[in-house]
Amino acid sequence: MALAFCGLDLAHPIVNGSGTYDAIAARRAFGDALLEAFPFSAFVSKTITLKPRDGNPPPRLFETPAGMINSIGLPNKGLEGYLAHDLPELARLPVPLITNVMGSTADEIAQLVEAVDARAEIDAIELNVSCPNVKTGLDIGADPRELAAVVARVRPLTAKPLIVKLTPNASDVPAAAQAAEDAGADAVSLINTLRAFAPHPRIRTRPPRPWLGGGTGGMSGPAVRAVALAQVRAVAERVSVPIVGMGGVANGHHAAQLLDAGATVVAVGTESFRDPAAGTRIQRELHDLFAKSGNIAQTVRDV
Ligand SMILES: Cc1cc2nc3c(=O)[nH]c(=O)nc-3n(C[C@H](O)[C@H](O)[C@H](O)COP(=O)(O)O)c2cc1C
């Protein structure tokens, strides 16, 4: 199942979704055994921002039918903290390292990309464009013109593969994907979490009091899988760059469905909270599906 993705050699198509697998904590818990059987073929870091962030006040999670809403709020050590403390540890992982960055202006994103570009330990950059524009309140990635301007600004700053992680909270996701490709993105990834709201479960008010400390949050897990399939399929019809598909993948069959919809690589997110070895299991299940039929389409007919 080995493949080339944006010039990176991947042993199989399963990676992690940004922010859903703490490889440093896992290494502490499982020791070198983690390095011998790392669950993913590349590691995607949690989003880093220019300055350190504390994240949102608690509560930060709300369980929904077949999914969850998180309002973690991107806590991170900031660029300097990441480069000084996390990067040396992540560089020891036995797989390529993709660093995910987010900024609220094109200048901020450019500073992040330049700094990340200077580090040889990092193999690729993922731009998280689900950050609200301070003026409009819309995600930067929701407006194809604004997204194109951001990607065009940072593209000349790095020769590393540039993956644009699209926001699903947009009226025309394929148009955003196309804008990213035209501006020089090497790949797109989707879906990020869907904006969602959880009213306080015990206190009823009008308007409703939010349960989550951040007010609203992002929905993920099995409940968003059908949305991910629709968006990946629509984006695949529009762009020719490779796609990292994710959203609610919990087994090999779900991964195969995203590959059939047009993804080249599949990321596992929420499922890793339930089963920290999900990446390994899903990769094995996908392998078994492929082995049965030899190609993806045949696999689907066999199901
Ligand atoms: C707790 C949590 C934290 C996340 N943190 C990030 C993040 O830091 N950066 C990012 O781009 N996406 C982040 N995501 C989104 C995931 O990478 C993924 O796009 C999304 O959860 C859909 O996949 P899933 O349904 O398999 O979880 C986060 C998701 C969850 C559930």
C-alpha cells in the first residue's frame, strides 16, 4: 500500500488528523514500542500559531449522537515553543513530519511558513485556514479570493509541499479548493470540523446558554462522515492535486470509501481518542480489503 504523496514516500495511506493524536505523550506512554509500530505513515502536528495560546475555557467537549463537539481552541506553545521543544521530539518519529500552522492574517501565516521552511526536520506544511477573519468573522478559507491571496503570498516562501486544509464551513468548498490549487497548493485536505452548538444540558434560557467554554465548537466523528464523503467527492471533481480525506473514519471500509471518492491519503481523527491504535487497525483493515480484490473499485463491489 506504499504510495508517493507530494514527493513524500508513505508506507500506506493512513495518517492522523491534526490535533487528534499527541505523539509526544504517546511516546512517553508506550516508549520505543510506539516507534516500532507507529500507527500512521506520516505525522501531522497539532496547529501551531505565532504566539502561544491557552485555548478556550472549559468545558471543551460535548458528546453528541455519533460524534463530538470540541472547543479546544488550539492551545499550543506558539512557533518558538514548538520549534524549541516539540520539534526535536517529533523529528524522532519514524515517519515524515507535516507541520500544521494557522494565522489570522496573511503576514502572520507568511512568518509561520518561513520559519517552518527553515527546518529540515519538517517534510511538509499544512495550512489550517479555518481561522476567522477578524473583520468578517468568516473563516479565511471560506472566501476563495481571500484564500487564493493567502496561498499566493506564502507559496514562494517554501519549496516544501504545501497542503491547504480547507474549511467545510463554506458555501462553495470546491471553489475554495480550486482557488488553493490555482494559487500553488500541492494538495488539499478536508474536512475540518463543522461548526456546531451545544446548549447547556440543564439550564434553559433564550437565547440558549452555551455548554462549551468557547461558545460554539467543531463537530467531528462518525456523524460527519457523510459530509466528508460529499465534500471530498465534489472537490475531487474540481482539482487535480492530491486530496487528504478525513471525517468520521473509524474502520478500513470508511477509509476505502474516501479513497473511492477521490482521496489519495486518509486521515483518522476522533477515532484515535477511542482507540489509540486505530491508525494501525484501519491500515490493516484497508490492506485486507485491497488484498481481497486488488483494486479499490472492486473492493466496493465486494462489500
Ligand atoms: C479534539 C480535536 C482537536 C483538533 N485539532 C485540530 C487542529 O489543531 N488543527 C486542525 O487543522 N484540525 C484539528 N482538528 C480537526 C481534525 O484534524 C479533523 O479534521 C476532524 O476532526 C474530522 O476528522 P474526524 O471526524 O476523523 O475527527 C481537531 C479535531 C478534534 C476532534
